[in-house]
Amino acid sequence: MSISFENKVALVTGAARGLGREHALELARRGARLVVNDFGGAVDGQSASETAVEQVASEIRTLGAEVIADSGSVSQPEDAEAMVKKAVDAWGRVDILINNAGILRDKSFAKISAEEFEGVIAVHLLGSFYCTRAAWPFMREQAYGRIVMTSSPSGLYGNFGQTNYGAAKLGLVGFMNSLKIEGAKYNIHTNAIAPVATTRMTESLMPEPVLKKMKPELVTSGVVFLCSEQAPNGVILQAAGGTFSVAAVVENKGVDLGEDASAEDVAEHFEQISDISQVKPRSGLSL
């Protein structure tokens, strides 16, 4: 089965470096026309530059693909609308949206400021919302769309010093879980990638031997699949160093303690209540 994106239009945010760059280049190799977006700032989102996104656009042109560079900020709704408009004005449609843009402002919860927390939420979670909201009407009208949210193991499982990042990344899973339902009848499939890869955002978080094995292009193959016509709907795909797995929200059978159950009853039966030896997906996987 060969996956092609001929006649497809894709928007990739955070496309100048790391994962976003690899995603954009591979889509271009497979025939997609692209809007590549990147604010061009530092890892913490400060400052801005058009240079980096122009460079990746130039690389894409050498592959013979059509591309538009955009340096807007996904955290600004008007910028998100403008980048989608560029795609529609140029090619009349938007088929694929990869919400990849992100920043890091790591700090322990005891020390984090409201600004540091809100800034990360604004880019990862609200930025994904703004871009998706802008693309959604066009995908509905054409009865086709593939949306990829970029989640993280930090959101699924937690990580020290990343309450802001983790909250944003798990929030994207909740966002996906409702979009998969609302978009299904319009053939809009929404999935999430939870990657571990060597990028500017992770180079200080993992030891050197691990970093060498976690090339970002090893995540991109999973993302390309999630962008394809064969994509599932509502799946969290984990990817790290060529290994892929699915994460899911599950529940156990539960224990019926009756309508008069007290806190003491819950405490007494909590070992049984929390037994996860037999679990099932909460809402199933729409594969």
C-alpha cells in the first residue's frame, strides 16, 4: 500500500525545525502542496524570525513541491485564520492539518508563574484550537479532512517540571476525543501523535545515547499514516525511535457499592475498585 498526497493540501505548524520540518518534507516528497508555518522564536517562544520557515520552504521547493511560508503565531486567532486562508486562496482546499507548534517553559510547580503556565497553554492547546477552527469549515464542506494533534508522554503520564506542558498535551487528547465524534460523518479523522524525539525541546531532557536513537524522522512515518486516507479516527499513536504503540483511556469493571455507599465503603473496597488486571477501552477505537 503506497501512501500518496497528490492533489492534497497540508498545513504544518512549527514546521521550521525538528518534527514539524520532517513532517513537512515527507509530505512534500509524497506530492502534497503545503503551507509551512513557524513563528521562528526560541524554545520558550520569545522573539520571532522568518528565516527558519523560509529555509524549510526553500528545501521543499527543491523537491519540486508547491509551498507557502507563513510566520504567524498560532496563539493568535487572526494569524491562524490567515494561514488557512493562504492555502484556500492558493489551492482551494485544506486536506491535512498537523498541529505541531509548541514551546517549553519548564519549571517546578512551586516556582511557575501564571504567565509561564498560560503561555504554554496558549501555543499548544489554544493554538491547535485556533488552527483547527479555521480549517474545519473547509474540511466539512469538502467532506474530507485529516487532523493530527501533537500530544506527549508528559501529558499522558506526567513529568517533573512540566505541569503547564503536560496539561496542554493531555488537553489536546480531550480535544481530539470530541472532534473525532463531530467530524466522523464528514470524513474528518482526528488523531494524536505522542512522540519521543530529539529536538530543540528535548535535547536537555534526555541522555546523549538516547538522543542519538530518537531521530525525528522516525516519528514522521507514523504522522504520515495519520494524515492518509487510511487513517484511523481518535487514536493516540505513540512513536519513539521506530517503535510504535497505541495509548488509550481504559476502565475496569468497577464495584457496585450501592446507593448508600460511604467514604469508608470506598476506602474498604479501594483495592478491588482500583484493580486494573482486566480493563477495556473507555469508548473503543474507531479503526
